[in-house]
Amino acid sequence: MTYLSARRPARTPALAAALGLGAVALTLLPAPAGAAPVAGASGSAAGGVVEVATAKELQAALTAAAPGRTIRLADGTYKGNFKATTPGTAAARITLTGSPKAVLTTTTGGGNGLHLNGAAYWTVRGVTVTGAQKGIMVDAADHVEIDGVTVHHVTMEGVHFRNSSSYGVLRNSTVRDTGTAHDGKGEGVYVGTANTLTDHSDHVRILNNVIGPGIGGENIDLKEGTTGGLISGNTFDGNGLTDVNYDDSWVDVKGNDYVVENNSGVRTRNDGFQTHSQAAGWGCGTVFRNNRSDLTGATGPTRYAIDVTAYAPGSCPTTVTADNTVTGGRGVVNPGIPVG
């Protein structure tokens, strides 16, 4: 197989022109001895590994991305609003990878730190995103996997699946210190779009993450119009909730048919988990299983581990199993909601 480098001159002007990179060209290099093959690499410019070490090289590599390619970041700071628009495929994902010391930040504090716009079948692994308005934005991009990243100190949401970005995954990651404007608009993880039913960001899985402290909105906000997601194995810290924009719980479920299980949380203003109906027929079908809520210090008006505000046994059910537990507060679930 071959490897690619964005730090060496192109072997021929024709290759640079073909890749459309101008002064920053990608060069096919022989694989180092004993190097493991990269999934999807074929020995052509379509696969292989791109090694980058500067912001200019990173944006060039994102622009020239092709199915099967891996973009590998050296440790260091990359300043800019980085954007990818080329999709991978199910058989040949595109990967952006680096260590937590590979830090994506912006020059102004505005815009997205990393924007995957139509960039389906991408994997983003290991890097840190900070110093932006929004951390990682996924727009109209299915099957995006975000794994082992750190997102912190952004003025709005940390990670957002939006514009019908379905089958996405956020796992093994840390999201903290979002919504630094302290106006209730800094969700840790945001799925869908408020006040519309046309954003079908469905079947998103949020797994085994640490979300908080310093989250300026809900740790996770699941909007109306989205369905079928899984929220599992996460650890929440609500220190940072403001209640400015109704952010008084770790998780707010406004979509349908979510499973919320095996999560634990500490420090909240009011409840642990909530459901709401922002549109008729939404906020229904959630299953809450084996969640552990510590409501010690909560001062809100309800103070339940699970506060189900949208419930009708036939048309808008919610399932709360008996293995959910609570410390402090007023109980596992609000009166009138069966526990089984």
C-alpha cells in the first residue's frame, strides 16, 4: 500500500493540479516497513494516509479527502474553521485522527471548530476541539462516528447532529465547558433542530461519554422530529446548568422512541432526566432503564430522577423500569407514571 504526505512537495506538477491543492500538495509515499494497512487504501490517491502538521495542510487534506483515506494529525494547534464535504462510503470510510494534543481551534472564537457538511461515513477520532462557537457540527451526514474526542470551551453546543444526520455515533468522548456565554444555549450534545419536525436525525447513539461539568445547557438535548436513538453508559455532571433556557436536567427527550439506559449523573438544578412534548405526538415512547441519579443539592420545583411531562398510556407511553435509582430529591419518577 502507499502512504500520503502533505508536508513534502508533489512529485509532479500534474499530481498537484489534479488534487487541486495549489501550494500544498499530497504526495504518494511508500508504506513504512512493517506499517499496518489502512482500511480502504488501494495504493492510489483515493486511499492511503495523509500526514499533516499545519492548519493549511489540514484544510487541504479535508478538501482532497476521498473514500478510504486517513488524515493523521501531528500533535500541535490547528487554527481555523475546518470543513469537510466529501462523503466516504460504507466500505471505505474517511478517517480524521490524532491524539488529544492535536487541537483544532479558531482564530476568532466564532463558527464551527470542525464541520462535516454532507460528509457521510466519516470517523473523527482522538482530537481536541476548542475555542469555537460550536465544537463539532454534523450536517446532512449519515453514519458519522466521533470517537474518543475532547470538546471544551465553546460558546454554544459541543457536538451537534443536525439536518437529518442519522445513524451517527458519539462514543468514549469528553464534552465539558460549553455554553460559555451562560445564556442557556450551550448543550453538550444536541440532536436535531428545535421547532421543526423536518430534521430527521434518527438513530443517533451517544455511548460511554463523560459530559460535564461546565455544560451551559442540558448535557444532552434530543429534539422533536428525531427518533430511535440510544443514550447509554454516559456520566453526567450538571454543574453549569443555568435554567436560563429551561436547562434544568441532564437529559431532555423531546423526540420519540429513545432508549436511555445505564447512565449516571450528579449535580443538577432540578431533575435528572425529562421528557417534553414540544409538538403533538412527540416526546413519546422513551424507555428509561438502570439509570443512577444523584439529586443531592437540587433546588428546582420537581426534583425527580425522571420527570415525565408528556404521558398517555395508549398514545404517548413512557417506560420506567424498577432498576432506576435515585439519591436525594423526591423520588424516581413523578406520580402517575408506572414503574415496572
